Amino acid sequence: MLPSACVLNISPALKLVLATAAVILCWAYSLVGIHIGLEGYEPGHLALLRFLIASLFMGAIALVKRISLPRWRDLPWLLVLGFFAIALHHVSLNYGQQGLSAGASSVLAQSAPIFSTLIAFFWLREPVSGWRWGCVGLGLLGAVVVVWGDQGVASIEPRGLLVLLAAFSWGLYFVLQRRYSGRYDLLTTVCYMVWAGTLLLSLYWPGLAVAVVQAPWRVNLAVLLLGLFPSALAYLAWAYVLARVEVSRASIAMYLIPPIAMLLAALALHERVHGAVIVGAAIVLGSVMAMQLEGRWARRRSVLPGTIGTAPVHSGVRQNTLSRCPSGSRATKV
């Protein structure tokens, strides 16, 4: 066997591990890249430039993959998804990071499932168990601990709380997306969502060209990486993972994003991670994980009594697993 063939002969399990690791690293870098990008750009300019880059890249992928055209009646839905998942989420995140460290922001950004639960209960009237309410309360307490540990009570900047608005926006996007599941596959949905969000961000176009020229090369490189990796390539890797693993199992790896983001921030930005932030991170991530555990227990209880005599589920039939999760499950990041 030729050496080149040996190199290319990668086992499916290893490919899955590599794809998952790529997703974690890309989304962990996102908060660090935003912090660097804010050194040369206003929050609105940064969001627009990042997704202009992502839109061009996703356009090339769409041509290669020959994704389907959207139906006219779905255009308003795609614009709404683009508003909450791209425009509001990332503008809020950029403004919020002006008042918080990248490490603390990475923790608060993972609290979206908490807000998804609240939205599902108050808007969709979905039942919420006492266990889940406890997780919500614990997660919100953890968010307070993170902000307090990062900035201190006396020096908390209100704009830092906009990271929670970004998490709320992502949680609302996830709830909305569930109501339109199955219309398009994951890649097609992501492409049109990114393009719709970029279109809405175009209101920040005035002054962007001047900002690009004036920004240092280090900042522009960070923004280029933001547009290519967290906002585009990570989605291709995530789609590969979801095509082979249940989303409830794959999402467990997402809990590695905050600690890796803290490590990257310490190395690249020389940020110091305070003990209270670590405690708050454990509370927030623990509450979100507890939500997922409750969902697994419920599914296990519902399946076990009827396993005898039931027809098997064929793994070859796959739906858009991103949009079939319960309200407390984790959605992907852009």
C-alpha cells in the first residue's frame, strides 16, 4: 500500500472526532476573535464584515452542493431566523463583549437553552417540570456569579449584560426554528439564514470600507478567521457530525467550548480567569447539562415499556436533527 493511501485511510470514528474537535475550536475562538476585532471596529461593523466573509464562503459552498432554492412563502421565516440568529445575536454579543472578558462571555453565551425553556413556557405554553424550573433558576444564578466574578459588583458595566440578550436571541431563534422543522436540510437552512442575517446587518454599511482600511492587519486577520471558521467552516463540520451522531450526544461536546475559550483568551489576550467565573461557569453549564439529562430520562422511560413488539427505528432515515430537539437542548452556534 502506498504511503499516501495510508494517510488518506482515516477511520470513520477518527473523522468524527476530528470534525467535533474542529467545531469546538472554531466556536471557542469566536469570542477571542470578537475581542480582537473590537480593537479596530465598532460592534455593528464587526458583525457585518464577519458575515460578509461568511456569506461569500457559503455562496461558494452552495454552488458546489447545489442547494435548493427557497420557497417564496418561506422568505419571511428565513428573515426572522436571520434577525435573531445573526443580526440581533451578534450585534448584542459584540456590544456585550465591550463590558466582559472573552472567557466570561463564552459562558453566558452557552445559557441559550435556559432562555429557550422560558420562551417555550411563556409563549408556546409548553409544560415545564419542576426539575427544569430548578435548572433555569440555577442557571440564572450562575450567570450572576459569572458577571460578578468577572467585573466585580462595583464595576459591572450594563452593556456587558447584552451578552445575555445575545443568549436570549439565540434561544428564541431555536424555538422559532423548531416550528419550521423539516422544510430544508441543515446546510440549506444555514446558508439562507446567514445570507438573510447579512442582509439585515447591511444597515451598518456606511463607514465600513474606511474602517477596513484603517484597521490594523492583526485585527483584519482575526475578522477574516471569524468569517471563515466559526461562521462557515464550523457549520460544515457540524453538519458532518449531526449526520452520524444524535444531536443529544453530539451536544455534550459543546460543554468544552467555555473552558477552551478561556484557555485561548488567556494565551492570546492574556486574560486572567477569576475563581468566581469558574464557579459560575460550573453552575451555568451544570444546569444546562441537567436539562439534557432530564430529557434523556424522559425518553428512556417512554421507550422502555413499549420496546417489546415495537418496530425498530432504522438509522438510515434521518431528519433535520438540529430542529427536532426539545426546548432545553442545545442549538448550534454561528
